[in-house]
Amino acid sequence: MSAHQPSAHRLEARGLTLAYEARTVVEGLDIRGPDGRVTVIVGPNACGKSTLLRALGRLLKPVRGAVLLDGEELARIPTKRIAQRLGLLPQSPTAPEGISVADLVSRGRQPHQSWWQQWSPEDETAVSEALERTSTAELAQGTDILLLDEPTTYLDIAHQVEVLDLVRRLNVERGRTVVAVLHDLNQAARYADHLVAMRDGRVVAQGAPGEVVTAELVREVFGLDSVVVPDPVTGTPLVVPGAPWASTTATAAVDA
Amino acid sequence: MVGSTGEAPYAAVAGGLVAGLLVYALAWRRGLHAQRFVLIGIGISVALSSLTSVFLTKGDGFQAQAAKVWMTGSLNGSGYEQAGRLAWVLLAAVPVALWAARAQRSISFDGATAVGLGLRLDRIRLGMALLGIVLASCAAGAAGPVDFVALMAPQIALRLARSAQVPLFCSALTGALVVVLADLIARRLLAPTELPVGVVAGTVGAPYLMWLLIRSRRGGF
């Protein structure tokens, strides 16, 4: 990567090409997570959205291009210094069995600890903060930038809302920048400031959900016929899929 | 193979390092994957034990007999000379083990979370593997490969201490206790005939571990 212009954003990727072995998943992609905003990436299965998030979180080395954190290439920053600024919640995180919440939180504080000073007053704050909310090591890490890979997977609807509301609160009250991959288009439209729609490893559209989410986009990205109406609660776009499958005789009966 | 027992520890460490690094190199494919690492480890282990069988059947009968006793694991005739040599190894290994115990706190998450928390996962794994190889090889060099102790002791310690991760010193003490108890039984059970400790260690430890496993499933602590 040659010398790059100073970046206006804390996290961005330029000319990113990502591949597993010989299979290229993402090619020549430019993306940025606007500061202090919630960016949500959506797209069909295997469109490269999780792969992109892995690259943003330095779990995957780009074949070409670079991810820039505060204008500096990720590959050039020591991993512990990245961990002080950028937190990462993988798709299916596992923690050791029988671990206590305080222990889990203290492990999340690791990027801020050194071998001679393993516990500080800030850690204390992080513990109480995490205890009163959904407690995860990633939250305790207390980074300005959070990457979340489908944080609502395997959760029932009430917990899904709880997690997404927490993400919103962290964003509004603490000014955290969030980049998340979500499966549910309607949740994405509700919680995102900036929506990125991907298909086949490229960005199809991005912008405010109200402008981006249309019936045409849903057809182009997911190949699905739908009606887009305003969400009765938030006014954001609500995607209602077309009529469910019915047998021809049943349809004929309805028509008659 | 064990022509003179004085050379056995050095040969064991060298052999252990070669075998361990071979497994590492074969399992490495743009990073380390636990499953591939374990499978290749099993493969190399089977290949090497076949090689040992070749030596035992083709080699000189008297030497082969001595090797067989060593291979079941035996403390017979061991004294402070061996203990002294091991103490030097421990002097170097204990600080590394303390580091490993702390690193273990974070790598007991999934790999992605560990990297997210700023850990250099590959370096930590390599360090832990080297530590394990050196410690296991030294122990095997001193007393022969007493099967199952390394697998069993931390698991027993984990359940006794009821902690979320393997406790370092508790594991070391449990391992020592299992070996000493097994040796006591081995020497007294069929006295005056003395069995090699390796025969008994598994027989004593394994049922205890199984009992702990069954109890923890029922009790669910």
C-alpha cells in the first residue's frame, strides 16, 4: 500500500480483496464505518459480509488493499493496540464453562492490562457497567469501535431487541462507532444510521435506510419480491415479502 | 535406545522436539486448526510407535527387554540424581508455565475472540506447545512415558478446584500425587514383585477421573 491520504474516518477499507485459499470472496471493495454511527451490513448468505467484518477485525488478512484504523494500516499496528480501540464480537463466541461474570469481564479488560498491573479503577467501572447490562468480555473491553457479527443469532425476539437497544445506547450515550452484520433487513433498517447492502462480494447500495431500502433493492440483492411500507412504530422501511406459496387450486378458489 | 540411562533425557527432549515440530509443520495451513492438529498428532504418534515396534523386534534382545521396562514407565532405581536433573529443567520451565497459565485465561475463548482481545494467538500456541514438549520429554526421559498422567491430572485438578480453567499448581500436585500413589501400589500390591508404575497409574487415575465426570454431570456444579 502506497502513501494514502489522511482519512476522515476512524475505520475504513480501501480496495479490499479478500479470499479463502483460491476462492475470492470480496474484490476491490471500499467501505467506511462513519464515526459515531451505527453501520449495518446486509446481504444474502455467502455475499461476503461476515468475511468483510473479519477483515475489518484483522481476523483475515486482505489479499490486496488495506483496512485503515485512524489512518494507519491494521497490519502495521500491534494487535494489543488495536484491541484497545476496536472490539470484536464473533458470530458464535464461546466462553469457558462455569466462568463467573466478573472473571469474564476481567478477561475482556486484558488489552488494558499489563503483567505488572492487572487491575485498575477503570476495570472496576467496566465490571459494574457490564454487570448491569448484558455482560460480555467484548463490552468490558470498552473500545470506541465495535464490530458485531450477527449479534442476534440464536436469540428470541425479546433478547434480539434487548441486544440491539444496547448497541443503540452504547452508540448514543458513549459515542461508540458500530459496524454490524445483521440478517434481518427490518432490524437493520430500524437500528442503522448507515446501511450497506452487499451481493456477490460487492456493495450494491449504501446510505440512510430510508433512502436505500426499496422493493427494487430487495429484488436486486435478495432476488425476492416484496412490498416496502413505513414501519408503523419507527417510520423506517419495513420489508413485507410477497404472498406465500399456495397451490394453484387454492389460488383459483380465492380468485373465484 | 536406552543404552545408557544418562543419555535418555537428552534423547527424549530431542526426539520430542522433532516429533512435535513435525506435527506443527504438517498441521500448519495459513494458521493452526485444532482438529487438524490433533488428527495429524495421532497419525505421527501411530507411525512412530510402529517404528518403535520395528526396533523392538529387530533389535538386540537384551536391550529390547530393558527398553520395554522403560517404555511402560518405571521409577525403579530412580534417585536424587534424576531428581536433580529435573529440578534444573523446572527452574527454567516454571516461569514459562506461569506465563502459560495467564495466557490460558484468554485463549480458552474461541480463536476470533482471543484475537479480538489483542492476543498473538499463533505465538502463544507455539510457546505452549514447546513448553509441553520440553516438560513431557524430560519426564519421559526420567521415568519413561507414564501414560495418561498429563491428560488426567489437570482434569482431576479442574474438578477438585471447581475453577473455570486448569489450575497450574493444583494440576502439578495432582500429577505428582497420582504418580507417587501409583508407584506405592505398584511396589506393594504383588510384593515382592515390583510392577512398573506406568501399569498402575492409568488403572488408579482413570476410574477416579471417570467418577468425577459422572458426578459432575449428575450434580451439575
